[in-house]
Amino acid sequence: MAEKKPVYICRCQEVTREEIRKAIADGARTIKGVKNRTHATMGLCQGRTCRRLIEKMLAEATDIKELKPGTRPPVRTIKIEEVVKGDDA
Amino acid sequence: MKKTSEIVIIGGGVIGTSTAYYLTKRGKEVVLFEKNDLASGASGACDQDIILQSKNPGIHLQLAMKSAEIYKTLEAELEHPIEYENTGGMILIETEEELEIMRDFVKRQQQVGLEVEILDLKQARELQPGLSRHLVGSTYSPQDAHVNSMELTLGFAKAARKQGARIMLHTEVVGIKQRNGRVQGVVTSRGDVDCEIVINCAGAWAPKIAEMIGLTIPIKPRRGQIIVTEEVAPYVMGDVLSARYIVAKYNPEILENSSDPGIKLGVGLSLSQTQKGNILIGATREFVGYNTDVTRTGLKEILKNATRLVPGLKGMNIIRMFAGLRPYTPDGLPIIGPVEGIEGFFVAAGHEGDGIALSPVTGKIVSDLIVDGKTFIDVSRLALERFAKNNKKA
């Protein structure tokens, strides 16, 4: 029952719509549940594009009205050296 | 929902799912209740290390070595890719004082059959590039390994289901029924289930479950913050810890009395790289209740410590940070076994940072105890009652 042409939802980790549907069928009810099962949102962009698409899929597939925000800092990629120097610089 | 089950397991983390797997393997009827999702607590917010050489020689190391033996064939057994890899590991040593402590630690580990040795700085740098020149050396053990904790939990759950376990996600246990000192069943958000045995595998939340039958368990949530880098080429040799991590683990009071922010947060190096290439940099050990926020101080102190020991990390980018609640116990050992005075009530929790490493052996022990009444070693030292005894002495 593979989709004829895979639709990529998370481009960084190359996760397809079908894989996310499967994760939801397996019991995922949150972004974290989808993440743990598929690695979606865990790439370089940290879900900037796909998170809203996955949230929409979760909302459609379940009776969840509102998802708790699942994002935490850092909000963008940052070089380790910059963090270490940080306020001391 | 079916109204009866021989056994009820509470908690869908790595310990609960492992226990469900081993019990159904022995032909037991099991239903597992998880209030959120599989691996939604600490099992999905940790590093990937299976470290033998961080364990105190004695029952702790014995458990880890038995678990390591099980891990070798676990992927085939579960028929699920758990990304197990026998990578080896090292503990970085910074001072002569730490070297003395680690020499003794290593010697006692060798005596019980662990393959572990001390390396000088030159040897250590050959094994792991980017190490600081101020280090004195390191330990090395070829027996340390990695596993993907989320895949492991999902794998245990999948295999348990195949063997007949019912796994009820998003179903909260809100009460435990007992009569005449015997467990009778549980009350859940989706109805009651009668059972003979209840196993508390709720990790950092185990004390809340125990409260439902008037039991006190001395487990406290201990927050561990971990940072993730972008995917990079293979860089970390296996599991890299610092000797200070061992100190942080076994001597929490030393940490709390310090004025250094990094030491106060219990920061000890834990470094490893996933199969995809992300480097996991840990970790803090903090008592902040059930708060799973990541903090700016945590971020900075973890990276300061990591780059002090491994300056080679400086040029890499971080993309994410997370925190999980390790179930801490006062003596650093998990609580595994039946509880005196409440027939049918078992605990399998309190592994702190060793839950992933010890999950196979914990599930096996609990299933052995329930089916055979005994297991491969004497586990009375892991019983909850050890804390009551200590209290009386004090």
C-alpha cells in the first residue's frame, strides 16, 4: 500500500506522508510521538517546514484540538564556540 | 477494554515494555498502561550509551554485564532495528587525583571480569581526536556500546504485542485496588481491570503510582539536559565520559555544595554519536522536580565542560537541546522486586541514567521472579525494603 509517488513531509530527514500516517496509526498523538517513530522534525531545520504539516495530520487523524507547543530553545543552529564565548566575550 | 488480566504493568518506557516482553515470552497475560505514549518520558529523552565501565563493581556491574550479554542477540530476537553497536568507550581523566580513583575503580572492575584498562594521553588521543592536552589520560573498555533508546522501547513493545501483550497508550492509571494486603486491580481513565499482579515501571513517576497504595518510594526526578549537534562525519569513537561524571553520579552532595555553576548543575561529560551523525553532548544532573525545561545555564555549562575536555567540538553547530527526568535513588541502584506487605505489588524503577543499559536484565529479572520465584543472582539487595532498614539504623 505504498504511495505511488512518495510525498516528503520532512525534507531534512526524508520522512514521507505515509510514514507519518503509520506513526499516528501506531499511537503517536504528539509531535514527539511522531518524532520518536520517524525522526521527522529532527534534521537541520528542526521542523520549520514540516512541523505545521504534521500538526495538521495529527489534528485530522485524532480528536486532539490543540497541541502543546513542543519546541524548545535553541531556536536556531548555533556554533558551539559562540555559546561558550557567549557573555564572556 | 477487557476487564481482567493476570498482570498489569504501569509505564510505557523502556523498563515497562521490556518487562511486558519478558513476561509474555514466559506465557503470562499482560496489559500495559501508559498515560502518554511509548518512550514519552526519560526513555525518549536520554543519550544512547550502554556503559559497563561507569558501574560500581558489585551487583550494579553484574546487572550491566548480564544486560550486555542479552543485548548481543536482542535485535534478532525483537525483529526490530534497535541500532545496537558495540563501540567501546572511554572515561577522560583530568587530574592525578582522579587518576588514583580511576585506577582503583578499574582494578576492581577487572577483578570481576570487565575488559577495561588505563591509557596515557597519547594512547587516548589516538583513540579519540580533539582531546585537550591538559588531560592525564583515560580509561578504555571495548565492551561499551550504543543503542537507540526510542527504537528499543518501540521494539520491546512490538515484540510484546506479538506475544499477546495488550498495550494501552494514552490511558492513565488513577488508582490501585487492594484487599487484605493483596493487589486486586487498577482503576484507569478507561475503566477498571482486575489483576493479581501490578508492576510499577513508572520511572521518575513511580513514587506517584506507589502513593496510590500508601507506599513511599525514595525515587526523585533528576533532570538531565542534553545537546544535539548537526549531522557530522564520524568523530566520536564510542561513549566518551569524564571521570567527573562518575563523581557526579555517586556523590550528589559534593555537587550541591559547590559554587561553580557547572559543578552545581552536576555537569559531567557524556559524548556519543548517533548512526545518522548527530553528536549528543551531555549532561546535567539537577533536582528541579518534574520540570523538563532546558535552560540557558545548562546549555552554556554543558558546552563549556565539553569543549574544555574536547576542544575539537568548538567548530560544530548545535541544532537542538532536550531534557529528561532520570529516576534517582539515594544509593544509585534501581529498585527491583516484590514489595513486602502488599502481595502482588512489584517495583521496577529507579535506574537513574542506567535504564537503557539495564532494561533487558530488569525485564528478565522481574519475569523470572514472577514465574520462577527466583532469578540468576540474589536480587534481595535491590528490594525497596533496603531503604526502610537504613532509616531504622539512622
